[in-house]
Amino acid sequence: MNLHEYQAKALLRDYGIPLPPGAVAATPEEAQGRAGDLGGSAWVLKAQVHAGERQAAGGVRMVKTPKEVAKAASDLLGSKIVTGQTGRDGLLVRKVYVEQACDVAREVYAALLVNRAKARIDVVASREGGAGVETALAKRESVINLPIGESGLAESDVARLSEVLGLSAGQGSAVAGIMAQARRAFVETDASLIEFNPLAITKTGEIVALDVKMVLDDNALGRHPELAELRDTDEIDPQEREADRYEHNYARMDGNIGLMTTGAGLGLAAIDLIKEAGGEPANFMDTRPMASRQQIAEGILLLLRDKRVRVVLVMAIGGGILHCDTIAEGIATAFREAGASVPVVYHAAGTGKEISELTLRNQGIPAIFADSMEEAAHEAVRIAGSGDG
């Protein structure tokens, strides 16, 4: 679950993370009042949407008078922020965060995340913070990973952190202290990511977290009902909300091939194959290994109701509890309910494969059967591009 910046900062302030004074506002008048309450001679207004690259999209404004605060808030509120992380439709700005401006000398990057391969929490840091950090992280030329335990970073790792970030020993120790405090928040809130981008070094040498991204583990929210209440359902795509109701892992994408798979790894492989064949998926969707026929049907209905979808591609591997025949029954149920004629490309393997294909044929589903994943992807791309259906 993604948190807004203002939510993450409210949580982390209680853990002693150094943050500029700030407050959230939903109207221009409220924003102007917040600036007056905060004090200072300059402020930063930031659109509160679940996306990075806000500054490049015009979602971050520096202003110097309360009147400018109101004007900037008026411009942002009700507008849409479009970045590489929002999709083409963008995200509507419903709130802005008003924050005292800092006199920044340098910006660095630091984050906490789960290192699944080594079953530990790592600090990831780079001397290149702020806008465009994604490029630095992708190159990894100035990026380090350091393990952080309950007592914080090891002394040798603090020295390495200081060297890589280009900080004095005192500043490096301050960053290490921030990460130790953040680690406690990470564990106690069951987070999967806490990202400071940037951590600013002010002209007086202080370390301040100017921006925070925080993601909580959905699977742990049952332990944190107070944190579950922070979910902003307005920021969640309606299709993703609907998919969540039926326990499908769903993410909207920009193409026209509706996709359902039995497993996340299979889904990622299918997306790769679609792209290699020259097509674009409309979504990522994998269904849970204990899905019922009705849950499968609801997932397929979600794809059939998406006006962008020209073909439905199903890749199913039967085994364990979920067999291919259950998937086929769900597909047939969805098509009967929707009265749809969208073509289906179907590739199955494992338990129930033959029965599932027979079910689709007997139910009159407009299915094309593929013997391999590659064949299925190419056929789906052909149909989506040719206008069939």
C-alpha cells in the first residue's frame, strides 16, 4: 500500500526523522493558511499523488509569498499530473503538501528495502539524489547496498557510506542515524520500502529528508488497522480495486491485450513475450492458486469490460489446487454473463488441460488454442493489431 508523502512524513516524524515543517491542504485558502502557520520566508507546494517525477511534471512549486501559495495551490488542485509512473491518463491532484523551503547545498539518495535474496533489510544509497535519480540507480555507478541490523549500520559501513555519498564523517554518521531510526519504523509498520529522495545537506551542514516515499506490505495490514485506514482509494485505478475484491493481482497497463495468468512469474514472462512480438498488454493479472470458478470469471469480466481490450490472452498451468478446467469454467461463465464476442487465445499445460479445452469448445467460446506460450503471444498480438473481434 502506497502512502502519500504527507502521510509518510507524519509517521516518520514520530521516529525522529529530521523533516522540514509541513502541512497538508485541500483548498487554496487552506494552503495559504498553512503557510502562515508554518512560518518562514519561502515554501514548497507538492501535489499529493502516488507517483514519482512530480517536479518534472509541474507538480512541485517554489513560492515566496502567502499569496503565491494560494495561486500555486489553485493551479495544482484539480489538475492532473502525468509522469512515467502514472500512465497516459495521469492522476488527479486532490491535496497539496505545504512545506517550509530549505536552503539546500546538495542532495543525496537513501532508501531501505527488503533484500529477499539475503533475507535482510538493506540501505541503498547514492550520491546522486533528487530529480533523475532513476538514471543513477539504473547505472549503479555511484550506488551501494549495505546491510542494516537492529543496532544500525556497522561502523565500517558508516565510513563507506560517508565516502560514497561524499559526506564528512559527522554527516555520514547523521545519515546512518537517520537510517537506523527509519529501520525501526520499517519493521514496526511492516513496510516494504522507505525512500528518502532527496536527503538534503543544507548550507549549514544539516541533513534533512525533503521527500519521502513509503510503501507498506498489504499482507501485514491486518496487524495495523490504523495504517490500513490511510489507504487512499481515490488513487487506486477502479479496475485494480475491482480485481482486489476477487483477490487477483492486477496492474493496469497501456495496451490492448487483456492478460490473465496463473502466477506472477508466468505473467511477467507473458508480458515479455507480448512485447517481443510487437504488442502491448492492457494489464498484468495473475490469479491466486486457490481461486474459485467465480473468481476466475470476475477476473475475465474485468478484462471484457475494458473497452481497450481487443483480445483476451489466458496462460494457465494447472496443478495443486487450481486446475485448468476450473479456469475454463470461469472463462465460460464470464462470457455467458457478458454476452461477449472478444476473441480468446488460450494456452494451457498441466492438470486439466484437455478437459479445459473441451469445455471452451463445448461452451462455444471464441477461443484459439496455442501449443506454446510463444505461439499464444504472437497470436494475441496478431489479433490485437489486425482488428479481429
